Amino acid sequence: MESKISRRRFMSLLTTGVATPYIITLSGCGGGSSGGSGAGRAVDDQSDNTNSSFNLDSERVFSLSIASGDPTASGVILWTRIDPSAYIEDAFLTIQVAEDAEFSTLALESIVEPSEIGAFRDYTVNIDLDGQLQSDRRYFYRFIYDNTVSKIGRCRTAPPEGVDTETLKLGVVTCQDYTNGYYGALNYLAEDDSIDFVVHLGDFIYETAGDPKFQSLPFEDRLILMPSEGIVAMDLEDYRHLYKTYRSDPFLQKAMENHTWIMTRDDHETSNDAYWDYARDTLGAPDHPYTLEGNDPVKLMQLMLDSQQAWVEYVPARVKVKQDATHPHEFLQYYREVKLGNLVDLFMLDGRTYRSAHSCGEGLVGGRYFPLFCGEWKDQEHTMLGDEQKEWLVNGLSDSTARWKLLGNQTFMAPLWIGNKSEKIPLNTDAWDGFDYERNWLNQEIKSNKIENLVVLTGDLHTYMASHVKQDYYDTSEANADNFIGVEFMTPSLTSSGLLDMVAGLLGGASGHRSVDDTSMLRTPDDYQARYASRLAQQRSIPDNIFQLLTSELVYQQNPHVDYFNTIENGYSTVEFSQDQCDWKAYRIDKGINEGDHGITLLRHFRKRVDSHLLERIEESDT
């Protein structure tokens, strides 16, 4: 290894004060690139560069494979992890980026110093190549460690600003509970070469591995046993273990190898229905054992910091990190803007870190959900985004010159309610319905700043939805174009329990109030199965088709701004932009089959044209 390094030109990799020690940035140029040109150079020593020179047992060293994320017009973030069993204290990690899969023409070649790899960040490496590559290009990349080469990945840089981009296509994924299904859908995503980037809207992991409200554990080979021996993440090692387990899935690895991902977080990266307890200045986690057993603010604060650290270790993202900070609001800023040429400006939101407590209390039915006798969801003191993020978002939207303004949002932004016009009752105050004043304020800012072509991408509810975003939802007229300010597309869960399962879990006697001692009893697959084997059958006592019919008809009747609602199936979606239109396609893939070619179904195709305020359903025969 070291003799090869001495025969080559390498760039040094140095850490920056903003992101250290989680993101390593290039301090200079080499390997043939200059000033972000990414101009390739032919390899002059083929014996040192071809796969025949390396040990190809990549799983021994790179057991979680490789990934790329957060494109700019001149780079991406590259990610990998050295398996601890293969770690060598004084070994360098080599990065190669090439214009071809054979690596005959290198665009960039670098090393990571041994001091940058170790247990202090769980042997993960994030490398920022911003400023080193050409814009709007696909590249091939790989890592080399201990003379072992990783799999080859593909990454893509963003289109440059100010240059006309004809089309841009995004894959959209969310809510991928490992215990509740297989990731075969991601194989279709991985093999779709028409996709430019993948957007993940949160719930990349679930902090629980057997919550009776929504995890019925029907798949014995998907059980997760925490280092703490419970069913809820209690510390950094538990969160790291969850990421390692999820990232071990071969279909997820393939999708992250083949596409550059843009990711944010939702609640389950920390704790179900998480918020910020401003009164005590600590994490609010209504279902976590630390809340239920003592409600210690110090433990809850550390839990948030632990979840943040695991996220920045295992997610390839260009985020702001202040390593020495002891407060979560200072340690990590998830929200950020990703410019995708002159066609799309993507604003990745963080609807969890700064949000206030649930407006109608932390109980389940009657509090977070179905607050029958509570009107506080309309109060102005409740915030979803926090003051700084709100200002950043409105300023960014107002300054954007892109054709389309795209929000990477977690919870449903439009209302989902029942009742008559004078007395609407939200179904879910964990979503934007619990922050009605801030939603109305944001919609007014969008309208007054004349922000056009707004598209909101949403996850969280494990449901397919297509909806209009309006200034006044009480005005149900489709003819009043001035009342419409955008559209919203909700991507369903990849595997997580659907609304039927969650409703049955909430109403079926599962309180969710588990003690630490109670969770620690679940230590083996037999323990899991003994406790939860019958829960799936109990929850699914209502036929899927009947539940779908009842819920969809109720939703359409009470929420005329919703054009599509499907809560019983799983999959992903794509959204494709051109100068004239935006096309959203919703796909269904069976999560119960651990294969990658067992069938994919296009459920719906909606189009939003720039010259129309209404969504248009497209039949397959029309395309």
C-alpha cells in the first residue's frame, strides 16, 4: 500500500473547523483536476489501477459498502466505513473518481490520513469533493484500503446555475422500517438510470425494534437486537447499531451505490413524535423510556446528541456541525438548500429539531391524534420550523431564480381534517395541522412574495397522497386560481406499517408505555415472537380494501384539496421536472418478498403544468 502511495500524486485531505471531525474536505487539487474542472487524466501505470492489482474481497473491509450525497455543481460527498475487523491503525484510505467504470481516466485521486479514521466516528468517513469535479456529470468512484478495493459506485454532480436544464428526475423514498419488510423496491430504484438524484425525507432508521403500536415483527430474519438489549435506542451505540443494520441490506447498498442521495431526518432517527421541550430546554420524546421512567432532561438531551452524532456519521450530507457544542441546536443543522441548476432549488427542511410540543398534549388519541376537544392547534405560539429556519426558508424561496421551488418536507403540510366548516378537527397534530398559525403565515409569505411553481415533497404518514397547497382551505372553489399556491406529493412508506396498522395499534390497547425493565426483557428472537406473534393478525382484522374505501372516501369528502389517497400499499415515487411541467409517479412494490425483481406497479401519475393551478391525472394511455 505505501509503496503505491509514494509513486503517485495525491492531494492531502484536511478537516475544516465547521464540520470536523465528520466531513473531510479537499484542501487542494491534484490527480489531474484543477479549480473544479474535473478534467480527466489517463492512468500512466495501469498495473497499479486495474482491479487485478487489488484484493476484491470488498465485504471484508467495506462491509457497509459506499455511498454519495448532497451534490453541488462541482462535487459530492463520498461515504464509506472501514469494518473494525479490517482496521489498521496506520493505513491510508485511497479515493479514486473516474470518468469511466474501468478507471482508465481518473478525474481525482486522494488519500485520507490514518488519523482521520477510527473508533471516534465509528470508522466512518465522509469526504467533500466540492470544487473538484465538473458540473452535471456522472462519475464512477471507489475506495482502496489495505490493498482491497471497494465496490464501484456512481455519483452525479448538479447542473450549473444559469444554464438551461431540460429535465431533472428525482427518486423519493421515506419511512423504511427494517423490521417491517424487505427493501426489494430499492432494487428498482437502483436500476433506474433515468433518475438523477434520490431524495430521502426521513425515518431512514427507526429507533425501536418492536414497538407494539406499529412494529408487529412479522419477518423473523429482520429482527434487531440492540447492544443495550432493549427494543428502543438508549444511547450512541444503539443508534450506530441501527444504522449498521439498515445499511447492511444489499438492496439499500445498491441504491446508495448507484445514485447520489439528498437526505433529511424525521422523528424516528431520534424518537417517535419527537419535539423540543422549550420549557425545560431538552428533547421531548413522549414515548421514550427516558421520558416514561424519570423524565430526566439530561438523559433526553444526551439522547438527542447521540442520535445526531450517529446521523452525521452514517449519512453522506453537507451539513453544518459544531463538534464542541453541547446543545443539539448548536451541534447540527440539518436544513439546507441544494441547487439543481436553473430548474430546481431544493430546500431540505427539518421539522423536528426546533418544533414545539404538541399543541393538544402528548397523549395519543385525543392529544397527538384526533384532538376532539382541543382548539390550541390554531395558537400562534406553536412552531414547526423555529424562527431562524422560517427566515432562511422564506428568504431562500424569495431569492430563488429556479423554475421550480421544491421543499423536502417531513409531515403533511396541507390539512387532513374532518368536521363542518365552522368546526374542523385535525386528524394528526403531529403534522402541520398542529401548527396551523405557522402554516398560514408561511402560505401568506409564499403568496405575498409571488413565489411560483412550488412543489412540496412529504413522507411520514405512510400513505400515497396528491394534494393542492392553498392559502385558504375553507375556499373549496377550483376556479379561484389565486387561492392556489402549490402542490404536495406524499410518498408512502417503503416498508413501515400503513395507516390501518397504526390505527389498529393505537385503538387495540397498546399504550406504548414501556418501562426500561420491560424493554430489556426482549433479548432474543424467541422473546420477540412470543410477545408479538399474534399482533399482526389482530391489527389486520379489518380487510385492506374495506379500510381503504372507507378512509379514502372520508378524506375526499372532508378534504377536497386532496386528489389521491392510498394508505394500504408500500413503495416509492419519482418526480420529474421540465421547464413546462412537473410529473409525479407513485409506484407500488410488495414489501413482503425479499427479491428485487418481483413486480412493480404504477399506481398514479399526476402532472402539474406551469400554466395551470390544478393537478392533472395522467392515464398510462396518455403518456
